[in-house]
Amino acid sequence: MGSLLSLSSTMLYSAFILYLVATFFFGFTIREKHSSSNKRSIAANIGIIVTIVGFVAQVVYFITRWVASGHAPVSNLFEFMTFFGMTIVLAFIIIYFIYRVSVLGLFALPTALIIIAYASMFPTEIAPLVPSLKSHWLYIHVTTVSLGQGILAISFVTGVIYLIKKIDQSVPSKRTTWLEVVLYSLILFVGFVIVTTIFNLMDYQATFEYTERNKAVETEYHLPAIAAPNGGQLVSENVMEPLFEAPAWMHGADAGRKFNTLLWSFISGTILYGLLRLFLRKRIGAALQPILNNSKLDLLDEITYRSVAIGFPVFTLGGLIFAAIWAQEAWGRFWGWDPKEVWALITWFFYAAFLHLRLSRGWHGEKSAWLAVGGFAIIMFNLIAVNLILAGLHSYA
């Protein structure tokens, strides 16, 4: 099993590097205004080939980890997020061959890279499945949900490109502010990956003891403790003392450590965003706008709509229908108002409203782009905040 896990990790790392290389080739097609169209076409072809090779490497990671663990590798936050990144790349490859929009690779691949890098910051060990997960519905439900979300993520990518291209960056406004908030949110992930990597290289560790359900529990922090577990006692020496305790209403396994993770995401990302603003001397959106001069807004709008039109029924199948069947099998009810279930329903209603407003009310262009961005924000809130803060039957994630 050890050799398979080693191969699996190598394949995931190789996929990450290949996606990064492909991003640079897609960037060449955008930035080289004075180069011939033939050179840009060659760069785009190399970019998509490298992307496909990276995707194959990630498929090998997925299969080898499945064989090593004996179950589909989508049972914890690390596994699900890496699979989610893979579905984004798959959706991008398919849509690229339909529309041949090179700028899509310049934004879709970094989105997948951020998600995969973020996933790698969480525990990667293989653990036995809890009883409710020992079912064939694990890979049926979870993989279908992830595929639907991966397709929907492409609508987010094209929505962001549309907004950066369309919104007037010369004067501050509510639109530029909200667009900057979206870009700042992406930078939060990058900042967290950087700071976590630094402390992992330092082998930082702090142990806390606290009581949960009348049992003594230990938890290990691999980032300095800004927020200790509620009622927790630091037992490690020569490490930073926590500034405060996590709120008492936060329950679930390692709630304090997960809350501390979110705090570090905001702190590190905010610092990185501030440094970027100092370096660029302008808003991030304003700095990106010049490279999108050749982007066609009508085509971006069409891709946004098509992504939702395809991703929504796939998400409906996995996130509602398959989820309800598995819930009945595992817990004896189709619906139970678990936080994860509630936010899946909110996601479904939001994208249903997107399609209604698009088809019935004519919400095209900028309105459609904002909705696509908002929908992806709900998806990420469900994946990150709900998993890390809110306790429920899905807290195993």
C-alpha cells in the first residue's frame, strides 16, 4: 500500500505542476499581442495538451489512492477538494474543445490549482470509513455532486472574466468594489496555502487538551493558535499562546482548530492582497483588465449560461436525488435539515433562480455574470465554512 500511496502523491504533484505549466502557455496566447496568430495557436495547443496530460496524471492519482484505501477517495476534505479540482479541469477541457477560448485556461486552471493546493493543507492520511460512508452511494453521490460543481465553476470563471472586461475600472464604484471583493476572496486561499506551507516546513505543532461530551480530547494545531478550543488547555511548550478561545457554539470534531484555520486564511490572504496592491498600485481587477482586450463578451456570456445549463441538472442528480436516497439508506430519512443538506438546497434554489431569470426575465450579460459568481460563492461556503464550522451529520468531512 505504501508504494501505491507514494505513486498517488507523485501523480497529484505532477498534475499540479503540469496545470501550472499549461497556465503559462495560455497566458502567452493572451499577452503576446504582437506575435503571429500561428504562434498563439501553437501556444494554445501546447497548453491544452499539457492540461490533458496533467488531468491523466490526476486520474492516476485518484485510481491508485482508491486501490490503496479500498474506497473512493472522496471521504474527507482533502480527497473531495482534490477531486473537485479535477472536475473543474475536466469541465474546462470539454468546454475548450467546444469554444476554443484560450483565456478560459488562464483563469480556470488557476482556480483548480488554488483548490488543489488548499486541499493539500488538510490531513492527507487514509482513515477507515465511518459506518454511514460504507456504501456504494459514497462514490455515486459525491462524485456526481463534484462533477456538477466543477461544471458550475466554469460559469464562475467566465463570469469573473466578463466582469473584469466589462466593468469600467477607471473610477471607483460599487461594481468595482464587489469585483475586488471576489478577487480578494480568491487571494485568501493563496495566502492560506503559503502560510500553511511555511509552518509545515517548520514542522510547527501545538497540542491542546479539552473536554468534549464528557471525554478528554487532544487536538494538534499545525498553525499558531490564534483561537484555542473552547475550554482548551495548551500542553505544548515554547509555542505561541492563543489569543482567545473559539466560541462555545462551535461544535463538532476539532471545531477550535478548524476555526483557527479560517482565521489564518483571512489574515494571510489579507496580507498578501495588501502586498499585491502596493506592488501594482491599482486594484487587482484594473491590473487584469488590459490582458482581456481580445475577449468577446457575447461568447463569455454564452459559456456562462451553457455551464449552468449543464451543471445544474448534474448537481440536482447528485446533490438532491442521490443524496436523498443515500440519506434514507444511512439514516432512515430522506431529509433532516442537516447544515450540509440545507446549503445544498440553497445552492439548488440559487441556480434554479439563475436559469429562471436568464430565460424568463432576460438577465444576460453582466447580471448573469454576477449571478454565476454568487452561485460559486455559495458552493465554496458550503465546502469550506459549513465543513469547518457547522456541526452536523456531515462533520466527517
